[in-house]
Amino acid sequence: MEFQARSVPKPSRSIDSASVWQSINEDVMLPRYQIDKTYDWNYTHSPDVVTGLDIPQVKGEWTFCGKRLDSPLGIAAGPLLNGRWVRYYASLGFDLVTYKTVRSRARECYPLPNLQPVLTGPVNGTETNVPTASEMLGSWAVSFGMPSREPDVWRKDVEETREQLPKGKLLNVSVVGTDQPGFTLEDLAADYALCAKWAVESGADTVEANLSCPNVSTCDGQLYQQPEAAGLVAAIIREQIGDTPLIIKVGHTTEPAAVEALLKALSPAVNACAMTNSVAVRVRNPESGEELFDGEKRGICGSACRDASLLQTQLFVDAVKRLNLAVEIVGVGGIETAQHVNDYLNQGASIVQLATAAMVDPEVGVNIRRSL
Ligand SMILES: Cc1cc2nc3c(=O)[nH]c(=O)nc-3n(C[C@H](O)[C@H](O)[C@H](O)COP(=O)(O)O)c2cc1C
């Protein structure tokens, strides 16, 4: 079923959590993720494909991992909970669309709030905490815990999604291994690889392995900080996916030596690294003084993580050049405008992915394409 652009009264352009619609022009409005509702509610209330929109062409030839794309614009792992969300954002001018991280078994989402607006300027991870905000001002703390449907559900959904996506769009499936009591690193790697293999069998054009989640305390959330372990996981995934491009999602780092070590370990098996999976900081209620999320850190996403992500992109691009590696870099973090896209591309990223800005304003891809 398709969402036909229709005439409805234009609402205010406020981005408060209660409003359902986002305007695309004077009289057409688009649905978006509802942050005051659960992950399950948003999963089942997925929007229809939009038709009848003018999607501006982006000049130039764009390729990623040897595959052609219509633009360098992608959606990061997160906003696209299932195939309907994937197809919706593909219809809004995004060309590398990432299916939110899936697992080898079902996993519940963390309780609300999953998206807590925060009031902060740029963060770099040294902050003691950041205060909550009562409305979305560009940045939020993300707390989902990487929920997943049963493999039977997501595998079928990925297959149907790829069949329905037009040419020029790449379907990227994000996977994560699920740590179990008694698991060795090899067991965890095999679990990552199983999900990656299933994703490829279902038609994924590229696979993204998430080696960083600031919101889970198990070792699958921190692998990017252990080069040898990360290299092993990547190598075992590679054995299962043939020559399908493999992207590794990494978390925040500022250490050139750590970046070099990680790239050296990953490069035999991977085609690209995507960064950054937010900057982890604690979140405090400024009125009560209490910390949210039991005092654990959460990933701060949106404009607050842009400077840190850009710096990290530069670190990785420089190291790739120095080491003469064939690894592409995907820029992620705080992208809201064509200028931000160009900042990442000028830094040496091949393409970019958006999460927060695209959730707040589904029109952002169209607006960026107009100015690119
Ligand atoms: C709602 C939401 C859910 C996310 N879920 C995932 C996830 O499942 N896997 C992952 O690798 N990153 C996840 N992320 C992180 C994003 O992929 C991205 O790295 C981060 O949000 C920074 O980009 P942004 O500033 O454009 O939001 C999520 C982010 C958001 C906002």
C-alpha cells in the first residue's frame, strides 16, 4: 500500500514528541516515529511508501563498495524498524537504507524513554552528564538495547523489502551477535556470522556488523575497542557472506593508535567502517538532580555528536591513507543539512548516514538533495 500525498491543514513545524505529522510542503504531511510511544507501537504503525513527491536528482556518480547509488545519502541503523520503514525512507530520497540491527533470537526493547531529548552543545564523552530537555532541540539520548524480532520474521521481511526496493537503492542489514552465558569469543563471532549469512540469503546488498552499542553492557557492545577480537569477528562473518560488502559500525574513539590497530585488524575482511555510533554520556534530570537509566551511560545522538564524529572520520580517513588500506568510511552523526553532508564527504567519507534528523524531519533528505 502506498501513502499518497494528500491535502491536509498544515500543522506547526514544532518537533515536540506528541505531533504525528511533519509537513513536506505547504499542504502535504508525512508520518514519523513517535517518541512517546513504544518501539512495538512504532514497529506496527509503520508508514506507507510516499508517492507523488519530487525527489531532486543529485549530480555526480556515486558508488559505495563497488555498487552504484543515486546519491551519497543513507539512513543509519536505527530509524528503520522493519521493511515498511525501509521502503518509506527509500521513497523520501535515501539510497542506502539500513534495516535496524537484528539478532539470531528475539529480544525485547528497553522500557520508555527510548529517546530522551537532552539540552547540550557538542559532546565528546568527557562530560559528567547532560541534562534532559522537555522538547527535542536537536539531540537525544538513545536507549533501545537493540531489540529484535525472531529471525523467521526479519528474514522474510528483508526478503520482501529487497524485492520491493527500486534499483539504485541499496539495502543494508545491520546485525549483532547475542552474548550468552558460557559463550566464547568464537561463539559470539559465529552468532554474528549466522545473522550476516541470513541477511545475505534474504537479499541484503550489504551487511553492517554493529561492534559498538553504548547502551548495552555486554561485550558485543564494546568489540570495536578490542582490535584482535573485532578482527576475528569480521573474519568469521566474511567466511559466511562470500563477497557481499561488509561494513563495521564503530563507536566513539579519539586515539590514533587505537584507530590504526582496529583498521589493521579489520581490513583483511571488511569493505567499510561506519562512524560514529553516538557519544556515550550519563543523563540527568535537572529538576530532581537524579540520573536516568540507573546512572548508566546512553548514546547521545543528533547534533551534539556531530563534531566528535567528524573528528573521528578524519582520524579513520587519515589512518586508511597512511596504512594504504582499501576500506571506505561512512560518515554518521549529527547530519541535518547539505553542508553537514559535504563536511563529511570533504573529510573523505564515501557516503553518509542520517538517523536523528531523518526521524525528526522525514523531509530532510529531500531538502538536502535540493542543496547538494
Ligand atoms: C532511534 C535510534 C536507534 C538506533 N539504533 C541503532 C541500532 O540498532 N544499531 C546501530 O548500530 N546504531 C543504532 N543507532 C545509532 C545510529 O545508527 C547513529 O550511529 C547515531 O544515531 C548517530 O547518528 P545521528 O546523529 O544522525 O542520529 C540508533 C540511533 C537512533 C537515533
